[in-house]
Amino acid sequence: MNILVVEDELKVAAFLKKGLEEQQHNVTVVHDGIDGLNAATGNDYDCLILDVLLPGINGREICKRLRKKQIDTPILMLTALQTMDDIVTGFETGADDYLTKPFHFRELIARVNAITRRHRPNQVADEVIMFDDLELNTAKRTAARQSQEIILTAREYALLELFMRNPNKVLSRIFISDAVWGIDYHSGT
């Protein structure tokens, strides 16, 4: 799953990225609201994890703008704001779920899985991409050649999926860096 995390607390953002990648997700992290809005509107994510108190544009405003543009990506608000008014306002701005800090990581994973499952209830559970004798199961995030499982790291899997979704195409370094590492890569070299 491709997940965008918009979180200005660097330690929390690093914790989320590491934990989600260990769950075999591709994670892009941005640290302010403007970058978060741009990333969410310019890319196709399966889920957004959005802090409310962000520099630039707050999470509620990001949520409103995305919904106004009819971007229906599931959004989990993750914030220290825990009053009933805060929670209700989060849902009213378009969030699909709301989790307050501090949180248990297992609960966050369960909530992400629930909102993405509800978002695509009729989706086929196991999408399999084939290329010659190489098979990629995107739901299980597994790869196999001639029915022999290939053990891959999260990055290796992300690269393989990117290449298999773009067969016989030349992909630029910038495209690959952005798609796999989430790097907005603009280098003159």
C-alpha cells in the first residue's frame, strides 16, 4: 500500500515511516501542510495519515480541500487534539478515522487496514501481476518465480512492482526516486 504521512514532529514521522515500512508499505513523509496538500493532490496514495497541527496549512484544511477536489483517498487524522469537538470537527472536514496521540502502533495499523478496506470493498483481494514466469501478488506483497517465493526487502519489492507495472518502458531516475523513495529529486547530475 502507498501511504502518505503528513507529520511535522520528526520523531513521530520517523517512527511511523519505519513501522509502516516494516509492514511492507511504501511510505512518503512530508513535514508541513503545503507539501502534504501538494503530495496528496499530485500522487495516487492508498491512505493518508494526517496530523492536524501542521505548519503552512493545518490538517483540517488539507482534508477539506482534498474532499472539495473530490479526492476520496482514505484519511486517518493522527493528532494530540482529543476533545470531543476536535474529533467531531475532524470527521466533519472529511476524515475517515481519527486517532489521538499517544497511540499504540497496532491500533494505527488496524485502523489503516479498516479504512482502506472500506474504501475499496469490491476490490479483488489478490491482484497478481505477471511478467514471463515472474509473479507479483500486490495484496500479499510477495514475489515468486516458477512458484518459488522470492524474499524481498520493502524497497526491493517497491522497485519490482514499479518495473512490473511499467513493462518495456524506460523510467527516469527522478520518476523512480519519487515513486519508490518518495524523494522530490531535482538534481543537475
